[in-house]
Amino acid sequence: MKNNRLLYILIIFLTAWCAILSSELADVRNREDDTIINQYEVNGFSTDFTKIIEEARSAVVTINADGNILSGFVYKQENEDVYIISAYHGVSNVNSILVTFGASYTVNGELVGHDIFTDLAIIRIRTPYLIEALKLGDASLLKKGEFVICLGTPLSLDYQGSVEMGMVSAAPLQIENTIQVEEERYSYFLNMIQLNSDLLAGYSGSPLINMNGEVIGINTMSYNNSLVFSLTINEARIVADQLIANGSVERNTFGIKGTYLKDMYNYEKSDLNIALDTLDGIYVNRVRETGLAYAAGIRTGDVITTINGESISDLNSYLRAVYAPSEENSFEYIRNGEKVNAVIGND
């Protein structure tokens, strides 16, 4: 009887011990799972961004133009010539341009071309080192709400390689800009990306990078220190190539601001009496009286379908028409459901 009692006590003790041990093991396992989950979430989020930054930062530079600090990035390299894109307003009318890679490698730069309309400048340096250029993307594929990263140097070289994160508010967005050139005043429309974040002085000329690590814009403009805009890389690369080849830019001044039909809802088309099966074209929201489109008879409310034989369906096709100068320009457009053809010579 006594032995049976001891056996019962031993069984109860072992059962309780197993229960306690199982509970402890479960707690440890839960803590390990929490650690793994938290580590995965933190590192997974960080790694996506830090990888992009790490791959891009070697090609992002700081530019010191007579003490004025701005940013830029490597666009291409041909032998020992490295071409850097930056903002023209920061390097205009200066005596010296110093380009710094990383924190210490500094070389003299030379302004080889600029474009006042897009505020782009091409700076050339010579180096024996191979410096990989940044990858270029396509801003016409951007969607509102996409995350983007800006790498640059705000304020001074002490903050070289700083990073800002933002979101695309609108793209591509056509905004009106006005500049003064000597006694003449020019107003025109630019294809820009609107951002939701403020950028400090010094970020001018810095690359705007998407989550694929591709440059999709160049930060060049802000309004009232609140709205920040980046020139689309689609336009910037065309301008940059012409500046490198010729030192100047040729373009057609159509003077239109519009909405691509592919970006319109069917009810918008219906309200504007545009046939729903009309997929290519740009609806003219505004047309400047000094532009070629106005001279050709195009007015607000028209739908331009082709320019110089180029079907206009998106930003890229429109830019091809803008930057393919010719002695005359032909337009096909729709007005009140009727197709119209017009030809106008360049000034």
C-alpha cells in the first residue's frame, strides 16, 4: 500500500514537472518566434532601402561652385571623361566647379553645356577611375503613392550623402514655368514629378530614385519652399545627350498643356464628347498663344492624336515629337468629333 502511494506521488510529481517544462519551452519558442518576426520585419524593411542607397551613393556627387553647394550624379563615362548631371541655377556664372565623390575624392569640373528651360547642366570631369553611372528608369510608369529616395548634400559637405525619403504626389505633371533671359521673358510647360516632401538647399541636381534603384527624376525646383518638383528623367536624358553632343538643345515649342487619354476615365471622355475607343492622344487643357500648336489652329478642348507622324499616347511619344526639330510641324487633331490636319513652319 505504501509503495502504491509513493508511486502515485511520483506520477503526480512527474506530470506537474512535464507541464511546467512544456510551458517554459512554449514561452521560449514564442519569444524566439517574436524575435525572428521582429528581426525579419525590421531588417526586411531596412535592407530594401539600404541596398538601393548603397548601390547608388558612389555615383552621387557634391558640387561646390564658388562656395555654392549643390548635388549631382554620374550620367555616363566615356574613357576618362565622366559626365555629371546637375542643376544649372547652381553653377551659372561661376569661376570654379569642384566635384567631390564620397567624403574626400575631389576633382575640378567643367561646365560643357546647359539648358535654361529644364535647368539642367552637364559637368565634365576627367578621372582614371571607373565610376559606374546610375541606372535610369521611366517616369511615365510612375504611380501616385510610390516611395522614392533622394540622395544629395544639403547645406554643406559635412552632410554629404544624406538621404531623404518621399512619395510621388503626381506624375507626370505639366506645370507652367517662367524665366527671364536678359530682356526677354519666356513661359513654357515642363513635365515634372511632384513630391510630398520638402528638400533642403543643396539637394538641387540630386537624383530621385525609385524602389528599383533607378533614377526617375532630377530635383530642380520648389515653389514657396513647400511644393517640390523633379524633372522627369525621360526629358532629362534627351537634354543631356544633346548637351554632351552639341553643347546646346534644340526643341519644338508646342506650348500645350494636356492630359493623355490613357489616363482619363471613361466618364471624363464622355463628358468631353471624346469617343471611348479613342485611346491615343492628348487632350489640350491649355495652349499658349506663342506656341506652334496655337499657330497651327489648335485650341483648348482639341485632342491631338499625332505630331509629325508620331502617335501621341504618353510622355515618351510626346517628348520624341518635342525634341525632333524640323522645318515644319504637322498635327492631326480631333475637334467636335472631326479629324483636322494642320501644318505650321518653325520660326
